[in-house]
Amino acid sequence: MSTRDLGTAVILGAEAIGQPGQRRFRLFARTKAYSAILWMEKEQLLTLSLEIDRILAQATEGRILRVEARAGHTPDANTGLPDNFPMPPDYDFQVGQVLLNFAGERGTFILAAVPFEVVENERGELQPHLQADDALSLQFTMEQARSLTSRVTFLASSGRPVCPFCHALLDGGPHACPKQNGHREVIQIIRDDEEEE
């Protein structure tokens, strides 16, 4: 896999485009020489955020921990793509694979993103294809990492509401919560007579 190094991010952020339930997520970055918009699935972005938080906690021996919520603190909802962000960016693609590394001696994260496209095979079937030769990487600081994970947590929590009991997505219609309406799965434990003796 050949990777183009974009350098160190001067701007790094994430945003969601669209209405809850139909949102698209993207990571955006600008270095001194390049700009990139990296489209991701929500799960990819959340996984990246959790992994960054895990590394931050380990690298700082627990001094930096993931903050899910803070009393009296409302994150700025308008921290999306800056008005002066280059359009079109130098790179703009759907991410198929994300690789994350941490250079502890420099306190720097290295993110590599591999684009993918959907191609038609010889049988006429559509299938995803990773474009490893078009991968790019960029570096960012621990402070940028902390800010990014805070933003991703805010984006994830500002989508469709979830049931506080079963954590299923609520879409505005009736909700049959298995933990509240008697439809919970019944688990039966059968004891072997030999075990009781």
C-alpha cells in the first residue's frame, strides 16, 4: 500500500450532514499544503473516536479520560466545516479502511485512510473495492485528538433519540420496548440432576 503523507493537520474536525436517520458523516482536515474530506460510516467514526480515547488514556496514564457528558456544558453545535475550507478539497472520498497509530515520543497520532469504490465485476455484480494505492495519511496532536473525540461524541448523541431502557433507536412512532412491556426474551436455565448431587 502506497500512502501519500499530507503532513500535520492545522484544522481537524468532524460533522454530520442531513437529518437524523439520514445523516452522512465526514472527517475534514487541512494541512499547510492539502485539504481532505473523508466520508465515513457513523460506526467507523465512533470506533475511531473510541480508539483515540483509549490511546489518550494509556499515553497519559489516565490523566486524559473520555468525557461522555459534563454538567452545565453544551458543546458548540456549529463547529463543522470552516467557511474558509478549500472547496473543492484536494481529496474527497468514501473511506473503506482507517488505520491509526500513535507516535509516543512525539505525542502525535497518525491516521491513514484508504478510499474505496463500488465496482462491477465480470458477472455484473457490484462489490466494494479498496483503493490501497490512493491511501493518504496525516498527523495530529493529542489536543486535536481530544477535541475530535469530543466532537464525535456530540455528533453521535445528537442523532435520533434512543430508548433509555433498551437503547433501540426511536423514530417517532410507537415503540415496543422489550424491557418495559413484558415481551422480554425468556431464558430458561435447566439444571442437570447430576450437578445437584
